[in-house]
Amino acid sequence: MDPVGTIALAIFLFAVVGSIRGWIPQRVLPIQTALLLAAVIITVAGLAFGEKIRFGEFVTATSLHPITATIAGFIFAGALKSAGGFDAATDMLKKIMRTPLGAPFAVMLLVNIPTVFAMPCGRIWVAPLLPVAMMIGYELAREKNDRLLPSMVVFGLIVNAAASCGPSLIGGIGTLGEGMGRYPAGSFSNPQSIAIVVITVAVMALIKYVFKIAVDPVGLQTPSDNAPGVPEHGYFSFILFVAVLAVTVVVNPPIPLQTILVILTVIVMIVARLSFNDLMQGIMLHPLTAMISGFIVAGALSAFGGFAVLLQILEYIARNTPLGYMGVALILIYLPVIFPMPCGRILAVSLIPAALMYGERLAEVTGHPELQSVMLIAFILSGAASCGPSPLGGIGCIGEGNLQLRGFVSGKPQALGILLGAPVAALMVSFMGLSASLFSFGFTAVSLTLCTICGILTNVLLGYRAYHPGGILGGAAIGILMVIF
């Protein structure tokens, strides 16, 4: 094996494992900084061994182009947040809760909204929707005398939001995989979205029947329902976002997505009279820095042979251990869940090249060319969702803090839910292939069927009869929306 590549891979793994194990204190050196420092050390080590690299080659290996779409997505999300667009969606959910379809319909919509209207980072949706999830959870806990319901609703929302950056069309992790693997734009979205609904219900069921994460609603105050009214431009901003997203998916205009998002940002700022400071306050920098650090360390690994060495190691394990090629593929797919980072982009972006390379090798060995896309989409979904169960400031920490839980008890049900749900996306791609078209009959039928089943299960999990129309209609609605958006 190449000594420079071996050193580069060892430095990267130390930065990742050291952060997870606490060897590298996050208060002193956050994971983003640790990865940037790792990239610098890798570069210095490579030069010390006499390797020659040009700056242009390093940038090419870093694959900077997909970052522009993600940055545009975060900027627009910041404008939408500052204009009250997410608050408008929250207000709509509260009104739905009071309809005859009741809690099952509202919960089905609530926990799946982050994936239906997927943002480049799930944290964008968690902030406005978490108070609603707690309100519904507490009301159900008192009505059904079940202290598990607040945790089920909250962490159903959180794992859905965490995973939603995978299928997001506006700079999601899936778009990065499509670009690097040269797959059709938007072809990774439907399988991931449908699988996330399964992950969400699986996490809720695991909390109810296995881990039993109880919350005492008596000692906690339900978030106030008397929040200030949503401004009219909040509804306008949210409706504009939904309309433009739908038109973009249906029409597929020749205008780059970045341009569309910038135009939308300007329109929202004008209508809501937002200043530049308002816009900046709405932008979430944490996932952006995580993605950029992941790209940079991936560029360093690629430039100095780290991925080539990793592929050789995986090949050796596959050939000389009982795991075989499929066992090694599973380990690589679930690596982000084994080492969960505070942002799924860190490991996902860093290792997408490795997943592509090993997926290609797996396809060669088995004679099934579709296995590269199967492995890549499962890896991306696993990586996207992994920030939910991450103890290093993942989205799950937000839910635990609000529910006053201790010991990060939500990590295991979320991780197991991801392990159960990722194969759903893989199976869909394996049997149905990839499709970037809007009305794919196969994906539409699967989405409608699986989501309706998940709606029926939601009825049961919330303590209602399986045939309650709220869960059934909510599941069917989500199934249709997943395919459209």
C-alpha cells in the first residue's frame, strides 16, 4: 500500500474516531476544525514524502462545484425563516389538529413535513416545528394516559428532519452524490423520501415497544399556544416556496437551481422587507461549515491516495474474511451511523468517493451494475440521518434538552430505525432503478402503499383504532406529496 495514502487515511480516521470518543474535546477543537487541521496535516505529510500537488488538482479533488447549490439553498432558507415562512407552516398544523381528522392526521403531517418540503439541513425545520410536536405530544399523553407519546412524536419529527437533507432538491446530500456519480438530477430523491417515512414510524415504534422513553407531562409546561400571530408575508413566503418548488420539479426549467433560489431570496426579502442582517441571522452556518470541511478533507484524501488505500483495505477484508463483499458493503453503508457526526455531511461528503469506488468494485465482482447506485443511495441516506443519533450536538440533543431527558437515551432507537429504513431505499433502487421523472408509476404506487401502511401504524402507535381515517388519509397524502416534491 502507498505509505502516503496510508498516513492520510490514518490521520482522517483519528480525527473522526477521536472526536466521537472524546479524545479530541469538542469545546476545544470542534469536528469541523479537526477535519480542516487533518487536511492540513495530510498535505504537509504528503509534501514531506516528496509528493507533488498543484493547487488546481487539490481543488478538483475537493469537488467544490456542488457547494454552490447548497449555499444558495441555505441563503433562501434563511430568508424564508426570517420572513416567517416556517412559522406559517407551524400555524397551519395547529389548525389541522382541530379538524375532525384529529391527532393522527396532524402527527402524520407534522413528523413528515421536513422530508416533504426538504431543506438543505433538517435543523431548519426542527426549530419551528418542535414546539408543535411537544404541544401535540403532551395533549396526547394526557388524553391517552401514555407518557411515551411526547418522546414518540418529538423523535419521530427529529429523525425525519435529520434524514431530510438526503433527498432535498435544494442542495441536499443526495444531489452531491448524483453529481459525483453522474446520475440524473433528482433521481436519488424518491427512494430516500419514501424510506424516511419508514424510518420515522420505526423510531416511534421502537420508543413505544422497546426503549420506552417516558416523559412526565405533569411536571412540564406545554409550550404556549398563544404565540404572536404569523405575519401575512410569512404565508406568502411559504406558499411561494411550495409553488416554485412544485413548478421546478414538474417543468424542470433550463435555469440553474442556484439562480432560481437567488431570485426567490430577493423576492422574499422585498415582500417581507428584510434587511441583510435579517437574512444573515436566518442562515445556519453550522451545517455549511461541516460540509465545507468534509469536502476539503475529502479533497486531501483523494489527492494523496487515501481513498485508494481505503479501497485496498476493504478489498482485502472482503476477500479474506467471512464478511465477503456484501458484508463489507454493509459496514461502509452504516459507517456514518457507527460514528455519528453532529452533521451528516461530514462523513457523507468525505466518503462519497469511497462509496462510489467500492460500489463500482462490488458491481464488477457480482455482475450487477445497479449495485453502485444501490450502495451509494443507502450510504447517503445513512449519512444524512446520522446527525439525529449523534451525541456530539446532533439534532437529537435538541429534543432531549426540551423533554428534559438524560443520558442521550434517544440515540439507540434512532440508530436502529436508520438501520431498518436504509434497506428500503436500497431495495427500491435495486428492483425499480432510478428515475428523475415526476410521475413514475412504480415509485408512486410504492410511495402511496408504504405511506398509507405507515399511517395505519401511526394510528395504532398513538392509541387509536387502526382504521381511524386521520392516519390513513394522512399517510395517503404524504405518499402523494413525497412523489410530487
